[in-house]
Amino acid sequence: MSTRRRGANNITAASSGGSGKKRARSKLNINLSSHGGQYEDLDDDDNNTPTLHDEELDSDDNADDDLDNMNASDEEDSEEEEEETVDAKRLRLARNYLTKMKAQQSSSSSEEESDDDSNSDDNDTKEEDKLGKRIAKERLKKSGLLQLQIANTIQSSIQMLRSSIANDIGIDAASQAWLGSNSSTSTNNNTQQQQQDEIYSKSWLQSKYITYHRGHDLSPTSVALSSNGHVAYSGSKDGSLLMWNVVNGGKKLNTILPVVKGSGEGDRNTREILSIATSDDDRYLAVGGRDNCVRIFDIRTLGKNTTTNGASTPITTLSGHKKAVTSLSFRSRTLDLYSGSEDRCIRRYDLNALTYVETLYGHQSSIIDIDCATKNRPVSIAQDRTVRLWKVEEDSHLVYRPGGDVSSAECVCAIQDGWFITGHDDGRLALWKEEKKRPVGEVVVAAHGYANGNRGVSRSVMCCDGLKLSDVLATGSNDGYLRLWRVNTSGDKNEAGISPLESVPIHGHINSIAMGPEGKFCVAAVGQEPRLGRWDRVPRAKNRFAIIKLNADGEE
């Protein structure tokens, strides 16, 4: 065995026939003072690269020396990676992200470039401004603070659709204005107007702006959308749970749960699906109903594990509620799931571990609906005429009382953190702010009109859904229209509130609504009966899954 000293490194080289010993190598000194804490590039001719100062080496040692150099280089690279500081890593990732954004910006703007080079400086400035705005938009979107202002776009698109339909069926301008009116006091007593209304509604179907899809025998009760809006799910009172392809014109993709046959009281009470929800990562589908359980399906494996009747098998069933599960909601961008029940309790689950976490107590009557935005503060409504916002991390909650003459709420929507909307069974629609005990702005009275003219009973607001972090809200009832509203949560406090936007003809009970991305479309559960009962039946209505186009230029 021969041992040689090479510069500052002590390396023991073993001959090919001898036993190897542990080689001790000094660590490479890396200068982090330059380039904002990043590493300097080390090439073969770099002064920091360790070199061998032996002029002559034995022939047997050449291979060992080459191997030593290779191993030393590998260890130096690994040490360099290990010694990367947190700040250096952040800076490196930020530079990589900025380079990627610049490349995307350049590729998107290359098609719009002109041959005039005189304005190159101005173009560079504009490109930097666009890049800065895009980065700011991405940051706000990631933090859950980006608010889309799309109410005007949806309003103009629906006006174009309505005008096109009205012209096709020969309705004059005055009648067009009446058909598009979102007035809650419309009586519709005129026979001629009723006929025009029916023709107008059918024209939306003929123009394919509204499409109804069969699959449920009884009234659909709930709908949910995937994060990209390409896939929808619908549940019904007959126990069926269907999967739809929204992009391909509403084609049925899968029957997750088939129709439960039987007409007995026990069958009816256990088969009804009352609420469904999907996680933002499109991984889990939660289903709740009158079986007092929450069934969790893995969307990625739907159809692979089925029972003898063709039903998909849930990956887990979360029990604990003593009565029907009436509402489900995922916390935005998480796998935290909340369930509300007629047993007056709210249960929280963590689907990362598929386990139950805790129970929230406070409501004195059956819970009707629950929703949650980005913060861990779900908002719930119940038949006790209270609205409660739960501060889960602080183990407390706030109680909101609409007023002595206001009935209990039927639906709730957390449109963004700190803001939520409630729809009541007396037809009122109210906007709430977390810090205030009373509704913000003017409460909308009889949002869906009256049952028998102005002197009749106001129709209940059965469901509502707002596109998260936007200024658009959709509500449903049994007045023959899906109604859209503008929600103002910014600017002057005096301007905050809800105002009418547009309406789309939908015949029957609208039991559930889900808004698509950017408000291009929405899906709805339309049936003859309301979600939680069998009163006020609409005989001519059909039990259908509906897709409603809201953007004249958008594709579903």
C-alpha cells in the first residue's frame, strides 16, 4: 500500500489487491458572500477546485486516483446541495419561477408582436407591467384573496342570449324587457304574457342554452362540480348518484350508486341522498343522506370496486350522526370536511387520515346547510332561526339573528372569508359580514316573487351558490327562474349589498346549484319536489340534471 499527500487533501489510495481503508477528505469551502447567498459555479479550471500536485504516480495508482477524484467530486456536489441555505433555496426557486413566467409571457405575446421596432422600449415596459400584474394575480389567487369581477360580463352575455332567442320567436322589445326582468313583484297574471313566457322558456331549450338530462327517477336534491368544471355529480331522492361530463354536452359517465328499488317507508328513509360535496383536489366525493352516514368515494377509483348491483364501494363510511345528514362542505383548498345533520350537530373530519376530528355543538334545531371558505370558519344555518359562524381553532362561535320577523334560513353561501349570504324560507336574501351582527346593506325581500301575486305568500329561497371570490350569486326556488345577483363586498360601506342581475327560465323546484369556473355555466338539480320534503309539488316539472349556459362566448 502506498500513501501520498496531495495538496491540502489527505487521500489514502489502496492498491488493487489490498483492502481499502476509510478515506478522509476535507470539505470544500464555498463562498456564499456573492450573488445574494447563491453558490458560485465551480468549473474544472476554478481556483476552488481541488487539484493534485503529484508530478509522478505509479501505474497501479492511476486508476485509484481517478476513482478518488470522481468520488471526491460526487461528495463535493452532495455537500454543496446539503449546505444550501433556506434563503438561497427560496431565491433560487423565485428566480426559476420568474424565468418560467417570463417565458410564458413571451410565448403568449409573440403572436401579437408588430414589426415596428421604434416602440421596443415601450413594449418592454408593457411586458414588465403585464408580468408584474400576472405575478400579483397569482399571489392573490394562492392566498385566496383574488376577487373576480364578472357580474357585468355575465349580465351582457345573458342579455345577448335573451335578445337572440326573443328575436327568433318574434317577441317585441317591450316583451323582451319583461321576460328578462328580475323583479320579485312580477304577477304573471296576463294570459298572453304567460304564453310568451312558456314559449320563451322552450326556446332556451331549443337553442341548447339550457339542457336537461335524464337519469334520476325522483327529484334530484344536490349537485357538485369538479374544480375545473369538466365533471359534475348529482344525487337524488331515489338513492342514485350519477357522474356527468359537462364538457361533452352532459353525457352520463358513470352510475356511482344506482336507483334503490322499493316503496316501503324504511326504504324511502334510508335511500334519499340529501347532500354531496367534492374536494378541491378532485380526489374525494362525500355523500350524505337519510342513512345517517357520510360515505366517502375515491373519484380516481370509481367503477373499479363495485357490488353485485353495480354500486361503487366507498373507501370509508363515517358514522356518528343520529339523524339524516342534510349538508356537507369541504373547506376550500383542504381536505377538512364538515357535515350538518338533523341531530343538531356539526361533525368535522380530516380526509387526509379519513378520520373523525370533533363535534361542534350550539344549534337548537335541525341544521339545514353549511358552507366554508378558505379560513377554518364554517358558517351554518338551522331551523332555530340563527346563523352561526364557527371559530374552530378558538373553540368558539358567533351567533347571528336576522330579526324577529325573519323566518329561518334555507341556504347559506360563504362567498369569501368574512362574507356570507343567507336565503330564507320567507323569500329574503341577506348579505352578512363577520364583524357585524346585522345584515350589510338592504335585505332583498321576496327575491323569487310571490306565489299568488303581490298579495300571496313569498316563495322560499331554496338554494344559493356563489362563485368563490367573485361578485356573482345564483339562487333557486320554484318560481320558474334561476336568478343571478350582483354581490358587492368592496368599496364604500354604503354600497355593499345584493342587487338583481339577470334571470334564466327553469321550470320546477331548483334544489341545488353549482357555479362553474369564471361563471361560464352552472349546473342545477331540478325536480318536482323540494329537497327536504314533498310539499308544494310542481306536477309539470321533470326530475332532471340541468346545465345552464351563462356566457354567450364560453364553452362548457
